[in-house]
Amino acid sequence: MSTVHSTTYSLLRHRGMTTIFGNPGSNELPFLRNFPDDFRYILGLHEGVVVGMADGYALASGKPVLVNLHAAAGTGNAMGALTNAWYSHSPLVLTAGQQARPLIGVEAMLANVDATQLPKPLVKWSYEPACPEDVPRALSQAIHMASLPARGPVYVSIPYDDWGHDVDADAELLVERDVQSAGTPSSSQLEWFKEHLAQAKNPAIVLGPEVDASRANQLAVALAERLSMPAWVAPSASRCPFPTRHPCFRGVLPAAISGISAKLEGHDLVLVIGAPVFRYHQNAPGRYLPEGTQLLHLTGDVQEAARSPMGDTLVGDLHATLQALLPLLEQSDRQLPEALPLPEPVPEAPGRLAPETVFDSLNALAPEDTIYVKESTSTVTAFWERVEMRHPGSYYFPASGGLGFGLPAAIGVKLAEPDRPVVAVIGDGSANYAISALWSAVQYKLPIIFIILKNDTYGALEWFSRMLNVDDAPGLTIPGMDFCALANGYGLEAVLAESREAFEKALTEGLASDKPLLIEVPTTTIEP
Ligand code: TPP
């Protein structure tokens, strides 16, 4: 007879979800009993790390991922990381072990009271099965909910006495169920889109993370070339949707209303693909768009579509829509934009390295298919200018700005993409939100290079404090940390690189190694 336990593992196996990220407690042990040989369990030492690793894995693999958390406390620890997973549309199937059913009502230790409320509003769906026999069906629903557009995290709370229950033969029907979505626009919708584009005299294109997630990068390039448009990356970029040395590439739009308006001045049409309109950050009010500019938007997310303050939106599958649209568009006779000039090296001075110098070395030495996981907030602009990214899936940044993503996400990315080099570029502030991820990198023998840019400050906050005229805020400097010692404490090799030569030597050795390496680089502070 099949049980909740055996049916669940069959379901996960059938969906290819054999890598499970977790941090266990007593409520989760019955699920982990007889853990099958064809599954792997990736342990994180804190639930922020667990969700960060799972997020990285889901982003790089494009597949739903099972996460096993411990009751309410584990869920609470995971919530910060969940802000990023929510905004990056990561299909995380979060499960949390619940107390045994008879003990929930009396609020025994580890009862997750009102469990389904706890992760809201950072999940698409939250559920606790009403009876043990419903657990496999609930997990099947969770997997499909997470995977269907717009993708996102879901949550299922499972009482631990459910796992041993028998299920009837029909539970097997769940295992092979397939649920698909289709989203190609109608011919009149395509015609409408085409007409707007054909009439534009000076269009620009703005590309968001969904382009990279749906692997529509080459279609975006073809569209930019077809209409000879400058191509911007949408503000607060969490992925790289467009090759950064392409002649059309213009960089990342600023994350402010007035800043975006200024950059888009002169364009009669702005076509936004696969991004919210827009993901602002600084409060710099102004007109949303320059006078006379029209905005056309394509997204797979109904919420993004509905909440935009301006423009006309088509909700559909990005890849399928672009594929259908391209053959309808004639080649523009406008001149292709000229490629941005390469940035000059910054003069080298004794003392700390400039982050720009670190990025120039990285750009020169890292293989072209390197995947960068970036979480150093003051160096975002410099990084985009200096490090070339050509291939889909080359860049991941916390999608909600919640720190603690970078170190664990790099681990998840490397587990999903073992054949590509993975370099994590992390600020000294950011690194501390999830420092125990280093342990997982060592234990699972993942050759990742962790570069810690140590400027001894919360650099981006120092910049913000100038913007907001707050010149007396405490708590913005973070001196006195030894990242090599921290790394060694988790069993990781580490190098302190205090010159360009030392950094390049360590990087070269790290790239050739089959073990993780941390490189601590004392750096100057720069403007974001
Ligand atoms: N807590 C979380 C979980 N997320 C945040 N974004 C912040 C606090 C606020 N915050 C934004 S940027 C920043 C902080 C603390 C500084 C990060 O410092 P660091 O990683 O050293 O990067 P730098 O800005 O110096 O490049």
C-alpha cells in the first residue's frame, strides 16, 4: 500500500525535484525518514541560507524546487529571503513541518499556529491539508501553482503524523499529472503591437528579468536590431537580459521616476518587456515619462500589468509573443546605435583597491560564460559598466534588495549549473546576513569564488544618507572584520588580496581549483 510518504517522493521524482534544500527539526524528521538514494538533501545552517540557496537553484535551473523548513521558527527565519524569491518569481515549494495533528490545538511546542497566514503576503498560495490523505494532492497543487505563470513561491504546512498514513490507489494519478499553460497573443493583439512599433519614429526598448528567465534574450536582441533601438535594462535589475557589449546596450535605467524620464527623453515610444513598470527605489518625483512618450508593455505577470501607473500592457508568454511578433516587423532603416565606450581604468593608488579595478581584472580573467551572483550595493553601476555579460543566466542580484541572498544563491546556482564558473561578488555588509552559507559550499564541494569587497561600510547607505540629508545616522560603518578567519572557521580556503597582482593571482588559482575559495579585497568606497 502506498503512503503519504512514498507517494510524495514519487511525485517529486516525477517532477525532477530531487534536490531538496532544508534545515530540519523534529517536525520534519518523519518526512526525511528513508531518504531515497536518488535524492540529495542540501543542508543550510539557517533558513535564510536555505531559501537563498533554493532561490539560486530555481533561478538558474528554471525549475520548481522543494524547500523543507522547520515549523514557525524556520519559516520566520526564511521570510527575509522570501522577499527576494517573491520578486524574482522563483517557483519555490516551501514545506514546513507542523506538530502532530492532535497537538496543534493545545499549542504544544512547535505547533505552527495559523500556519497558512505566516508566510503571507510573500507566497502565491498557502495551505495546510485538512486530512493526511490530502497531503500528496496538496503538494501536487503547490508544485503546479508555483510553476504556472506568474511563477512564485508557495507554502504547505504538513503535520508530521501524516507521513505514515496510507493513501488509496488513485493518489498515483497525481504523480504523472501534467499542467501546462499557453500564452500566445491573438493575431489582432499582435497586429496592435506591431502597428504601434511600426509607427514609432524613435523607439527605445527596456528589458527586465523575465526576458532572461524565459530565455528570450536572443529574441530581445533581434527585436532591438530589427527596430534599431537603444536597449536599456529595467531599473533595480536582478538579472541580465541583454548582452552588455552589444551596440544597442545602454546600461541599467536609474531607479527613480525623474531619472527614468530624463533618460528616455526624445523617444516617442518605450517598449518595456518582462519587467514591472517600473521598479523604482529612490523617491525622486516627476513625470513618469517625458512629454509625448507612449509606453507599451509586455509581461507574463498580471499583477505587474495591473499595477502599472501608465502605458498599455499585453499579458502573455514573452518567448512565444516575441517569436510571433518578430516576423511581422520590417527591418528599420534607422542607424543602429553606437556601442557605449569602454570605461577607462581608474588610476591605481597605494592602499585599498578601487572596486572598478577588481571588476576590470574579473572581466579580463574570468571565462566568458561565468555566472555572477552580485550583492554589493554601492558597486552596481561600476559592475554593469565593466564586466561583460553575454550569455543568458549570467547575473543574479537580490530581486527585492533583501541582503543575505548572494552567498547562498551562488551555491544554488552552482548546484544547478555545475559546468559554468560561478563568481559571487559580495559586499562586506551583505556577506554577514548569510555568512554560514560558506559551510554549505565547503560541505558540498562546490568550486565557487566568493569575492568579498571590504570597504568597512554600508556604502550604499552612506550614499543614501547624503541623498536624504541625514548626516548623523549611526550604524553605517562596519570595521574590524576578518573574512579570511571567518572563512577558515567554516573550513574554506581564503586569501587576503591587497593589490591588483595579488587579486589576479588568487582569482586565477581559484578559477582553476575544484574547491571553493574566498578572496577578501580591501576596497575604497564609490558612488552607487
Ligand atoms: N537589511 C536587509 C536584510 N536588507 C537591506 N537591504 C538592508 C538591511 C539595508 N541595506 C541596504 S544596502 C546596505 C544595507 C545594510 C549596505 C550593504 O553593504 P555592503 O554589502 O557592504 O555593500 P556596499 O553598499 O558597501 O557596496
